Amino acid sequence: MSLNDYLKQATDNGWAVGHFNASELDQIRAILDACKEIGSPVMVGTSEGERKHLGLLEAVALRDAFRKKYGIPVFLNADHHKSVETAQEAIDAGYDSVHIDLSSFPMEENVIGTKMVVDYARVKNKEISVEGELGYLRGESKIHHEKIEVKPEDYTKVDQAKEFVARTGVDRLAIVIGNIHGIAPSHPRLDVQRVLDIRRALPNSVALVLHGGSGIPDGEVEEAIGVGIANVHINTELRVAYVHGLKRDLEQYPGEVAMYKLDAGAIKAMKLVVKDKLKLFGAVNKI
Ligand SMILES: [Zn+2]
């Protein structure tokens, strides 16, 4: 099954495919170990920064290696790619999916650029899944110490979502409903009604994506999935688990210099987060 097939199943049956970011081999292994154990299809994402660190061809080669070794559906996504060119590079390299994020541009430019990526992907391989984004998603994938103010005009508008999807032909739409990137001292409550309204306005073949899943209370994530979110992104919570695990082991074993021993605790912590999230998303035994 293709990624779009899994997303359609998730939309129809009220669960969500997990999307987890990684920039290291061991992090990808941690994510996929968790998925293998509980039977979840999964998206592994690399932002432009993560991709630069890991390498485009290296990311594709690792996906292929893990597919072969684990026999599970793992899909590689170019997360938040901010230009048509970088999105096309990921498609050329063999990514299964691209998220072309032109949400900082006016609607018209966003539509034109996103449509270019959709057209490019369709010619290359019909199974490539393309995500567009509408609305103003604040924050970065880190721990914020100040409150992040989300304004009503940041939210994705139902009529614009409908127009955007019709004109671009995207497979997935990232929406802003009170979510932010990163973990902040307080989070706005997710606007579940808005998810429902957008869901009703769009064809069922288009998946709704929730970015910034880190730090949102479990109950709210469940509610959002219940009304139509089919894909949830987690990055910051993984970064925190990894770095805290690493710090703990560096302190505990000051004489240790073998990296593969030092990052074992970090990987274990990451794997636990992935498992918990997949259970929360209802993604267990979905292969
Ligand atoms: Zn995101």
C-alpha cells in the first residue's frame, strides 16, 4: 500500500499515521524499532536542516535498508521544505513524500508553488504523496521559555482550505488550529470544531495533518484525530528525550568514549516516546 492508501484508511477509521523527525541513523532505528514491535506504518521526516545533516541520498538508502530488514511500511518525507527547488530535489532523490510549505507567502503564491510540486511529483511517480500548508504555524521545534501567542488570523480558514486543495491537488493539508511548533509554557486549546469544518469541506482522499504534536495534551490529540486528523507530527519531544538521555549517560559514565554505548540510553528514551505516541494515535497493528 502507498502512503496515501494508509492515510485514507486512517481518515476513514479514525486513527492517525505517526510522523517522526530524525537526523541520525540511530534515531531512525529507534523510530522503526518501535513501529516494528507494535505494527505501525510510519513516516520518517527530515526538515531541510535535518536533511542537510543526514544527506538526501543517505536518508533514502537508510529507508531502503530498513524496509528490507524490518519489512514494515516506512515512508520518507521531506518535512517543511520551503522552496519548490528543495522539494524537487527530495523527489529526485527518491523520497516517498514531500511537504511543500509555502505558508509564509500570500495564498496565490502558495497555490502556484505548491501546484508546481504536485505536478512534478505526479510525473515522477504517482505514489508520491504531497502535502501543502495553509495558515500561520508559529514556533520552532524546541523548548520555548515564553508563551507563544496564537492569533485568530493564524488559523486555517475553511473556504481557503477548500480552494487551496481544489487548485493544487495536494494529498495532504497541514492546518493551523491552535497548534504550534515546539513545547511552550502554555498551549492554546486545539480548535476541534475547525478541524471538523475543514474535514467536511474537503474530499475524503485528502488527509489532514497536525504539526507540532509535541506538548499537546493527549486528550486533545485524541479529539483532533476523532474528528479527522490523519497524520500527527512529533519532533520536539523526540529531541528532548534523545538529548536528555545522552546527557544522563555522559554524566553517569564520564570515562566512556564509545558513542554507540553513550547513545544507547538516548535511543531507548526516544523509542519509548514513539511507542506511546503511536498508541495514542490508534496506530497499533495497522500494517
Ligand atoms: Zn511541522
